[in-house]
Amino acid sequence: MLLLLALFTWPAFAVEPREMLTDPALEARAREIGRTLRCVVCQNQAIDDSSAEVAHDMRRAVRERLVAGDSDAAVYEFMVARYGDYVLLKPPFKAGTLLLWLGGPLVLLIAGAALLVAARRRRAVPIPATEPLSAEEQRRLDALLGR
Amino acid sequence: MTSNRLLFLLPLATLVVMAGFFGWSLLSGRDPAAIGSAMVGKPAPRLEAPSLRAGEPALDTALLKSGKPVLVNFFASWCTPCLAEHPLLLRLKERDGVAIVGVAWKNKPEEARASLAKLGDPFTRAGFDLDGKLAVDWGLSGVPETYLIDANGIVRLHFRAPIGPRELSQILALVKAGS
């Protein structure tokens, strides 16, 4: 029963057997690349996970490039030249994406600095020295306490 | 302390900034799903495809180097948005004399032919890309998509949607400048 369940809930995986390369090393590289290339019609799915026609064509193109002897970097270049940076699930680090990459750490830094300043300021305020009770106050306190 | 009072305005200021961004997104027509084009400004890819018409030679990259701007349109008979742009393509051919190369994408040639016979054929030359191999070279994401190749074989426009009146005037402006 569990096995059946596991079989039926297998994660979406769209690479069809007829697409696969016979060379296991090349096929493994194709999978690695296919996991990081974004399908251009399905917003946020890797081409390996998408059964869109275009995703199928892109997987085939990746394999064709690998069989032709391209390095992984050359395959990525091939795809970026045609579909732009959009096709990379992990955006590249460059001028246009600086805010994307550094925005998070920057906010953390600013918030940390603000907290630090606030903590310093709080510590700098001296606790006012308390004056001893006057004779009148002492008498009222005693009355309240029933002494 | 006034600085602490100002701090209370921070959530409100955040709200204003966010509302401003959302408002701008709604009103400016920004499309977060648009994937843009990496092809514009680059030399057109190879254009090799079997001819859709009997007795005509296969499509050849030389078609894009005729010294005149050429429109390349990927279409399919099964594609509904293609129907929307079809009259504009016919107009471009008949009224403006623009050379249009059509490529039927993932479309059986006989079905593409039948559809063109019914709707009118706006193409100077037509081919078909049954398995979508040519399309990946063109950075195609689906149909319809249209590219304007200038007289020097450089991609000048790439529309990932059916062309409408706005796209039409962009095409015409460049065709007139380039011929």
C-alpha cells in the first residue's frame, strides 16, 4: 500500500524515456542543467519538471548541445543567448541584479545597526537616584501598611 | 521624544510605499509574466525549414538577407491568438507590401495549408517546423511570435504575443526607415 502510494505521488518529472541519452554521464549532466533552466511558458518550473512542448524542445536542445561536445557553461550560454537571463532559475550576479542579491543582507545590516543604536541609547540613560522618603511620606506608608 | 513618535508613522509609510507600487503595477500595464527577448539587436538565427507549399524550395537563411526588412511570423492552425493577428498580417502584405516569412510551428503541413487557404495567405514564403527544433534557435516560447529582421539581418523587434495596432505601427515605422 505504501509502495503504491509512493508510486502514485512520485514528484512531477517530465523527462520522457525517449528523450534520454544512452550515455549515462551525458544524461546526468543534462539532468543537472535541466533542473536549473526555467521553462519559458510556466513561470517557475524547471524544464525537467514541465511537460510543456517548449520545455521538451529545450531539453532536446540541451542534449543536442552536450552530444555535440559543449561544456555545461556553453549550454547555459546557448540558452541565455536565445531566452535571456529569464531562463536561469538562479539569477546571475550582475549590476541589474545587485539589489536582488544584496538587498536582503543590506536590510539585515540596517536593522542590526538600528537595534544596536537603540540599545546603546537605552543604556546611556542613567537610572535616576531615588530620594529617601520624607517624614510625611513615611507616616502615610506606615498607616497604609497598618503599622 | 519626537523621534519615537515619528516611528509610529513607519507602518503607515510602508503601507503608502506598497500601495504606490501596487497602484503603479496595475496602471502602468506592467506584465510580471513577460519574459522579454534576448534576440533583439542580434543577428537573426538560421532559418532553414521545409517549404509549406508544394513546388517551392525550402526556406533558407538567405531569405533574411535580401537587402529589405523581413517579418518572420511563427504560427499554427491550432492557435487561437494567431487568428486575432491574421487580418493584420494580411494588411501588412497587401497594403504595405511587407515581406513576411511564415513558419508553421508544431503544425501538420496539410492543416497549416488548409487554414491558410481558408483565411488567406499573408506570407511571401512559408515553411514548417513540425518538431520545434528551429524554434528553439529563435528563442521561441510559443505561437504566435513575430520578429522583424532589418536589411542587415539584425533582429529589430520581437513580439511574444499576437501583433495588434501598436505593434503594427512599430513594424511599419521600422520597415519604412529601413527600405
